[in-house]
Amino acid sequence: MAVLPVVLFHAGIPGFSGGFIGVDVFFVISGFLITGILLRSLNEGTYSIGHFYERRVKRILPALSLVLFVSTLVALVVYLPETLKNYAKSLASVSIFGSNFFFWRSIGYFAEQADAQPLLHTWSLAVEEQFYIFYPLLLWLLAKRTIDVRKALLLIGAVSLALSIYTMQGHKSATFYLLPTRAWELMVGGLIAASPRIDLRPQLRSVLAIAGILIIAACVVLYTDKTNFPGAAAIPPVLGTALVVLSGHNNTNDGYGPLRSPPLVIIGRASYSFYLWHFPALAFAAYLCAGPLPILTGLTVCAGSLLAALFTLKLLEDPVRRSRKKRAVVLPLVAMGALGAAGAAVAVSNGLPQRIPAASLAIAAAQNDRTVHHEECMSVDTTIVPPSNACLLGDRNEPPHVLLWGDSHAMVTATSMEAAAMKQRASFLFAAAADCPPGLGFEISAQFVPSLTTTPSYRYCGQYNREMLEAALASNVHTVVISSRWTNWRIDEPANAVEEPVDIRLEMDGRPAPRGSNHLVFERGFAELVEQLTESGKRVVVVAPLPEPQFDVPNLLYVQRFGLAPKANPVSRFDYERRHARILAYFRDLRKRYPVTFIEPADALCTGSSCAIQDRYGPRYFDHNHLTVRAARTLAPLYEPIFREPGDAAAAAPKAATVR
């Protein structure tokens, strides 16, 4: 009931879009089972915290250690250094049951996709084990002081639920990953275990169980990644699970008959190992295939994971659990310590780049280019770089008369412009804000995709644009260059195939744009920006979109060696113009209204009808939309005219200034 929805959700099987609620089902069941065990031992006078943790070690660590060991071997073979480095950090966090904190803090603009985070699912294990660090002691103290356990659990659960609902306003990712906002789900199970058993009539027990199963099934089918979850949305699946558990909480421990069928009992016994195996298997398969898995492939991987779980149960979990030898506790602890140390060592080594074949070194190097570009000049995630602290790039002995404005694509443009400025013995100012559309009069709404939009850099977007305008209107600035990733959520266009779709909204006067209306808000705000700049006598240069591959270029080029990934085809000029049709049409109209110069890098990056993603020196992109440093520098000639005397109109007009 808990593991199957989660597994099928992760496999992308239709009808299981809300399968992530299986984790909430698991929390309730775990709270029920562990509370029952602890209360029985307290009542029988056999309570021992040491014995409890010994049982937890034997229950949790053997299978987890095996899955981590196998996953690490696979990661060492298939991952590029930067990806392996991030994996190693997650491995170290899992070894101390802190992975929920790691993945919470890893959310960000340049975060790895799920197929490069095969240990992502361990966040729920971390929450559970953190809970059981203090929970046995809490129950012992309540019993010692003769405090009503149910009232105490009800109070703690109510506070946790209230906190969960409250923090959804601006801290959704923390609400999802952290114990204080998840504890109430475990407390619900604990409350049932602490309550007297009730011998209900079989018919009534069946009604409770069926009602609970229907509620859970409805959540599995109706919830999606757009559901504002957890918070109040977690109440229905928790309630449904509570009804199912309650239906079997009687003196004979008779649960609902169909749930005791042999296939479900077998899956239930192997559910822990099944949960552990399935996500790394799906993640590695998707990584090696360089894209989402077909339904049949996903089901096959799930079936293989179940088989591995059954073997793990029979050959490892059950023997260790039954063993009374000291090594049954010591060896799993040693294994986890060794895996944690290995993770730290690999992370410190920057992903062991020496294991990469010589032919793939250029691919591996491209993956690091994000930090070689001037990322230090960009507001991203929790880092804010105000325009007052803009970077001075180019020949720093020369006064700057050019300002570069934009997002992470401007970070790439800065590399091109820096090479041009050095050649022209000029300099320019640069400050960017990741994923922030240039324009005036709008903000990014925090009401949608709060895991991203509540981070400091997203909240800073509107202020960034206002401060950049102030910097642009300074008397020493003659030219303003605006570069951005123009085509994505901001103009209501589909995301890149590599990216998860996001429903981020722009807002004006505190009102989010209706679905499908972002482009209207952006176009109005950008036109206002251009109008203010041109009326102030500034020369405005707009950098048109880049051709975007629909895959992570270094990853695809690398995993092709394993024979499962598709061919890395170049971007067609037709696809480029189709994907960017709306923004290119808007730019053509803008050009008719304002004296704006346009630079189109695609003219330099494409030959005929094809835009190459690599050349004889290696990849041209360090991901699926940002150019490498080397590729960016090849565009420097496009920007050289910007640094010539603004009075020379002919010289100041950049070449390749076509907007198709």
C-alpha cells in the first residue's frame, strides 16, 4: 500500500501521478508499528533504548549498505566527475542520516536532475531515523512521569501539522524534507498504537479499510506535481492510512482480507528493500538512456528491483535480523562508516577525474564551465550580487561605458564580451540575476513553484531590474547590452525536454499573471525598459536567443559509450526558429518601435540548417542551454563593435544583427 504507488510514480506510469503520497502512508505505518513496540516493552518492563537501536541497526543498515555499495560502483563507472562529486556528497550525507538536509539545501537553479541523484529517495529514511533518535526517550519520559501518552502525541502532532501548513507559504522545500513538518504523520500512527484496541464488527472494519483505501487511491490518481504538497494536502492520504490501520487495530490483529493476500504480503515483507533498490535503478537507467524511460522499460526496471529486493530479504535482511551475534550490529555500522568516508573522499577528489578515458576528458572539462564563466557576478539561489557591486570585466585599466544586464545567459555573454573588450582595450560592468527576465514593473510571484520562487535570488528579481536601470542611467554608461534566456516559462513556452515543466508566474501590482499570460506581462515590462533607456540616450543592444539542444550535451556525449543513449544530433535551424518564434516576432516588432540593435549568436553558431552541439575540441554546451567558455569566446567578434566609440554609428553597429 505504501511502496507500490511510490515505485510506479517514480517509473512515470500513467495513473500514479500522486504516487509520492506512498511516503506519507509509510510514515503513518512506521509510527504505528514502532510506537506499539515501544509501548509494549514499557508495559512489560523490558524497555531498553540500547536494544531498540540495536534492532534499528539490524533492520535498516544491512540492506541500505548493500544498495549504497552497488550504487556507488555504478556511479564510479557511469558518472562524469562533477556528477560523481555531487553523488559522493549525497552518499556521505546518507551515511549519517542527513540526506534530507542535503537534498533540501541542494535545490537551486543549477541543481542536478533526478537521474543524477540516485539517492534522492533516502530523504524519507533520514526523516524517520531522526525521529527515532528522540522518540524512544520521549515515550520513556512520558511513562516515567505518568503523563498521558495520547495527549502528548496529539499535542506534538497538532503543532507539527500547524507548522507544516504555515511553512508552505514560503518554505515549501523545507516543509517537504524536514522532520518538524513531517513528524505529525508519524504521530498519527503513534496515536492509533497508543489507543485501546477496539473489537469492531468485521463489516465495520471492512468499511473503514475500504474507505481508507479509496482515499489513498484517489490521492494517488488525482494528485500531481502541481499539488501544493505536503501541508494540508497531506491530510487526506494520512487520514486514509489511519482508517486502514485502525481497521486492523483489534485484539485479533485481523486486517482487511484483500490486503493479506499472498502477493501483497510478499511485496510488503520486501517493501523496504524494494524502496531502496527501485530509485537508483530507475535513476541510472534514465541517465544511461539520456532521457525519460518508456513505460515498458520503467516497468521492467521496477520488476528487476523487486527481484533484487526479494533476494536481499532472503539472503541478507532476514539472516541479520535473526542473528544474535555481535557482528550483526557491528558490521553494518562499519559498512556505513566506510561508505560515508568513501563519499567524502570522492567529493574532495572532485569526482576522481583520473578514471575518465582520455577521449572523454574534453567532455568532462565542459561540465565544469559554469564556474569558469563569471558566476560570481550573478545573483543565484541564496547569493545576491547587487548592481552596486557589479563586476568590472575586460581591461580594468579602462573606464567602463558598457553595462551588461540579464540572467545566466548573460553570464555566458559576459565571457564573449570579455574577450572582445580585451581586444578593444575596453571594459564593462556586469551583474546578473539567474532566471530573472529583464524588464520593469513586474516581479516573480512566490505563489507558484515556491521551492524555487521563494529563494532569495527569485525574490530579488524585481529589485534587481530596478537597480540595474538606475545603474544604466548613470552618465558614464553609453551602451546597455541585454542578454537573457528569452524562451521558457517567462513567455509561456514549453520547457526544454531535459527540464521539468514549471508554472512560474510573473506578477504586476501584486497580482500573478493568469495561466498563459506571462508573455503579456513580460512584453509590456521589457518595452517599458527599452523605452526608458532609448529616451535617455542610451544605445540598447539585445542578444537574441541561443540554439538549445533538447538534452544535456556533456552527459549525452559521455553516456553514448555505453550504447543505450540516442545519437546526439545537432540543433536544426528550423527547430531554433520554431522554438523561439514568439520572442523573435516580438523582437521584430520592437525593432520597428525603438532604435535597438540586435545580435543573433545563432548566425555564428549555425551553418546552413544545422547548429552544431560540438566540434573537434569538444562540447559547445556545458548543459542543455549554456555555452561552454570556449564556445562563448568564439562569439567575441560579434561584440567587438560595442566597445568602439559610440559616436561612430557605422562602427558601433554589431555585425550579425539579424532578427529572423
